[in-house]
Amino acid sequence: MAMLYGEKLRIFLLALILGGLVSVLGKILLYPTSSKSTVTPFNFPQNIPLTDWQTLQSEPIQQDQESNIVAGTLYQYHKNNLYLDIEMRYLIKTNGDIQKMREKHLDAETSPGKLTIHHQEGIGFYGLAATAERAYLSSCINPYGGSTVTNEQFRNNRNTYDLQLSRLVPWLLGQQELRDFRCLWTILSMPLEETTAEQAYPVLENAWVSWYAWWQPRFPKP
């Protein structure tokens, strides 16, 4: 008797799952989602606290209407005789390749050369570079997984963290994309009038740790 009851329960559960799949497939076929993905509107906060730094001001970064940059803001900070600029850009449909982002969106004459990639445990990857005038730290804060610099690092994050069972049903229902190709592209920089690049890099790295800790749990909603 118990075996008969268990068999009926198993058949009922299988029928329930099958019915759910048929309903989802029917919705996809009858009411397909638009091929043009949308993104929740997002505005960067006017002020963001940064450990040991005094906030000076923030201002929007103007973007090309044809670009995949949803929003951008420049934040400026001061500490003792040091000044720090932090540029934030919210990108969608990106491949996470910071080198190509820089070539596409930044002035080639003032942009630093090839980034030297470093890794910080618990945060992820970031790149350092300098010109004669400024030292730079650049990275991509990911929606899931640690920060990245290269396309390969970004793609590995997507393969590891996006292809989860919990994201499958919302994707089938057209509520979100299965793979989340968004990025908070971050550039920290300091003028080298009062210091050298070698002295500036640890300052940028310390600021980056605090900045990442603030932003990672506040990544914009899809």
C-alpha cells in the first residue's frame, strides 16, 4: 500500500513539473520577450564616503548616446596634499575588456599605456598604469564574482556565477537575461605633482579596497 502511494506521488510530481515546463514554453512561444533587452534606470549617488578621504565634489560624465554606457559620474576627494579622482561608468552589454573600453571611450593622448594586472584576495583583479602626469588604477566591478580587467576574467565570472539554476526560471519567463554582461567600470587616478607613480600606487590600492567594499553590495539592479 505504501509503495502504491509513493508511486502515485511520484507520478503526480512528475506531471506537475511537466505541466510547469509546458506552461513556460507556451509563454515563450506565444509571448516572446523583446530582443532588445532593457535595463533599470540608474543614477550614481551624489556623494559616496571614502575612508580617510574628504569629499570635494561630484559631477556627471557626458556619454555618447550610441555607447553602451548607461550613466557616468566623476568623484573628487582630498587628503593632506593629495587629490584623488574616481570615474565611474555603468556599462551594459560589455565584454569586460578594460583595454578596449579605454581605447573606445577615453582620450588616447591622455590615457595611460598597458595596464599591469594585480590581484587582491577577496576583491579580484585590477590594473595599474601611469603617464608622466597621473597614476591610474582601473577595474571592472562585476554583478557577480570578483572584479576583473580582461575579457577572459570577465567571461570566467559569467560562466561561473551566471549559469545557475536559480537564474534559469526567471530567464525562461523573460524576467532577466541568463548571462549578466554588466560592469561598473572604475578608474581611480592621482596627479603626480607631489608624488611618484611608485608612491601613488599603494594610495590608489588602499582607496580601491574601500571603494570596492562600498559598491559591490550596491551593484545596480538589472
